[in-house]
Amino acid sequence: MSQALSLSNTSTSGLFFDKRFGTNLVAALLVGSGLLFSEPWSETLLNTGLFALSGAITNWLAIYMLFERVPGLYGSGVILLHFEDFKVGIKELIMHQFFNRKNVEQFFDNSEGSMLLPDFESVFKRINLNPAFDSLLEVIESSSFGPVLSMLGGVQALESLREPFKEKLRGAVRKISETEPFQQAMREQLADLSTSDYILQKVEDIVCKRLDELTPNMVKEIVERMIHEHLGWLVVWGGVFGGLIGLLSTFVF
């Protein structure tokens, strides 16, 4: 059973094990001392140790039952049994608290929205401008300059202009992208996009796709990593308060 109680995270497991094991060890030593010593210390030590041990072990078992199913104990393995509810809760947290319409619109309204504008210069370097030059050749060939062009060797005579044309076109488009009217038009386009359901739907689709890939064990491991170290203190305080109750009971009863 001790192997089943081990955690997936080694460092967290060590901390958690030390806390709970140390608490139970101290409680067990108190019980042993109560059995060895004579009155007036016997009853005090025995009650304090028994109550501390029961409190620590009860909390220890409760933590274990939170993550693992125990045969015969109804309600154990709650995370495994209700992992679908956990997935729904994660989705609602992400969509309602982080990616709700108000937050998305505020992001685009602020200057942060301008960070979404692409680096047009790097984009233009990757664009194939050969179709643009081919279209220009077709226009010239079908125009009134076509017969003259055919006398000079046809469109092949203009092939040497392909690379200079592409460079000039890239420069012209780059200058346009740097103008304020173009930048403002892009920002307005992004703002219009933020008020639509497109972005929210895309985010929801990504979240749902990722959540569908989660298994019960994955959900359990996620929760374990987040809270298991801190749950170790429940064992400690269960032993402490149990011991105090046992100590007080010695004087009350």
C-alpha cells in the first residue's frame, strides 16, 4: 500500500511523506510512551498519542481517497470518478474568467492589440511575387502594346525585368504597410474581429480539443502536482489538533 501511496512527483512526494510520516511517528511514540510510563503520565500520554494518531491517519486516508479508489469505501477516488466535471470546470474557468468577451475586447482596445500586427517586411520577403509579374505580362500582351512586343521577341524580352519588378513591388508594398492609414485600418479590422464570435469560438475549440485529450489519470496528476504538497499539512494539523483534544480529554473526563 505504501507503494500505491507514492506520488508521481519525487521532490513533492519526499516533502509530503516526511510531513505525514513524522506526524504519525511522533503520535506513535506518544502511544508507546503511554504504555511504558506509569501514572500520572500514562493516561495523558496515551490519550494524546491515540487522538493524535487517529487524527493524522484519518486525514492521511482522506487525502489518499481523494486521488485513489479504495475498495469498499464509498466516495473514494473522487477525482477519477468525476474527472468529466473537472474538465467542465477547467473549461468554464478559462472561457469565463480569462477569455470572456469583455477581456478580449479590452485587449484589442488597448495598445496591446497592436502587438498582434504582423511584421510585414518579413512577410513580404516570403511572398512569391512571380504570379504578379506573370499577370503584368499577360496584361501587356493583350493590350495595344502586344503587337509591338511581339516584334521585339514577345514577353520573353521582358523576362530580364522580373527581379527588378519584384524588388520594386516589395518596396512599394512595404512603404504602404508602414503608413498610418494602413496601420489604422489593420487595427480597426482586428477590433471588428474581437467583437465577433470568431476568436472566442476558436479559443473554445482549442480548449475543448485539449480537454478531450485528457484522461482521468492525467487530471489526477495535474491536481496532485498542484495541491498534494500543501495537503500534507492536513496530516500534520490533524495530528496536532487530535493530540490537543486527547490531552484535554484527560483533564475533563
